[in-house]
Amino acid sequence: KTKMAAVAPWWSNARSIFCIGRNYVAHAKELGNAVPTKPFWFLKPVGSIIASGEAHECPPNRSESHHEVEIGIVIGETCRRVSPEEAINHVSGYFVALDMTDREGQSIAKSEAKPWTASKGWDTSCVLSPLVKASDVSDYKQLNIWLKVNNEDKPRQDGCCGDMIHDIPKIISTLSHYHTLEVGDLVLTGTPSGVGPVVPGDVITAGCKELNLEITTPVVEGIQF
């Protein structure tokens, strides 16, 4: 019998995942943070990615995880030091992502002036939808993202990309002045308000109506050590 080759996921060429922090006013305020005057970001390892349908593990030594739904973009052309006017031409697609967060660990790291990497980048902390080609998206500012837990009637998160503090061209341009963005790199553009905890046994669904995308991930216990 002939063996069929496994099909690589669309993100298989990703080298880096850049995550924009506090990019919606209401989200910055709900966590008691100042509203940033320019983009700032952190990184998630590519090893943190899982596909929709796969289980999300709570952070190591924690009993809960916090959800953050975001619109993501994939870089389709190498870009370095591009202007905001040029930047959008380097986007090849859009997707929905969950930037799962160890809020307790993040708070501890912030209080001790330490990096957030462990509280943002553990295995299974980045859930990705399928990809929609940029050519099929006429105006990203009209994209609305939502998130529900256990199929609730009302979304816990519900936001519009038009409400971003820093728009996608500014994000890409700013990133490109610090890092060369390579083909396949991912950028998560920030989460709207309504972030909160989930525990083992919960099921997260999230999506974007305009992109006809929906992702699901069951929450399971993380490792204790």
C-alpha cells in the first residue's frame, strides 16, 4: 500500500510569533494597565501552536488558564523597515487565534520585573484557525471577533478590529524597524476586553463571522511538577 504524506499545517513555515499587547483601550483598562502610546509586543514560541480541535493544557502548576481571542496575520513577503503605507502589502492572510495566558504567572513576572515568556508561551498556548487569503478580505477593520465558553448565549469577548489602538499597518511597520519579518511569520494583533479564566472541563469556541472562521479547544489539566 502507498502511504499518503502528511499535509503540513499552513503555519509550518512560521519562524516567529509576534504578539501585540494592550491594543484595545477597554482591555488595557480592565487589567488596570496604562493605554500604550505606541505598539509593544512579546513573543510566543512556534512550539506553542495547536490546531482547532486539539486540547489546550492549563499552564504547568496552575489550575486555570485565561483566554484572549485575537485576529492574526501572516507575513507573505519579507519586510524590513517598511512604511505604514507599504506594510499592508506584506500581509498574505488572516486567521483567528487564542493567546492563552497564565495570568497568575504573568502578574508575578511583572511584579518581579521578569519576562513573560513562561506565562505566555507554554505548549498548547497558541490555538490557530485555518487561514483566509488576504485577497479575500476587503477591509480588515470590519472584522469582528468573539469568544464563548461552554456554548454560552452571550460571548465573553466581542470586539471589532476597527477599535484597535494601533492598526495593522502601524503594527507591521513598527515591528519591521526592529525585526526582519520573514515569509510565514505570524503577528497576533491584540485582544478586546472580556478576558477571563477557564478551567479543565471547559470548552472554548471563538471565531470571526466575516472570515467564516471558528475554532474550538477543550481545556484540560496541565502538568504538575
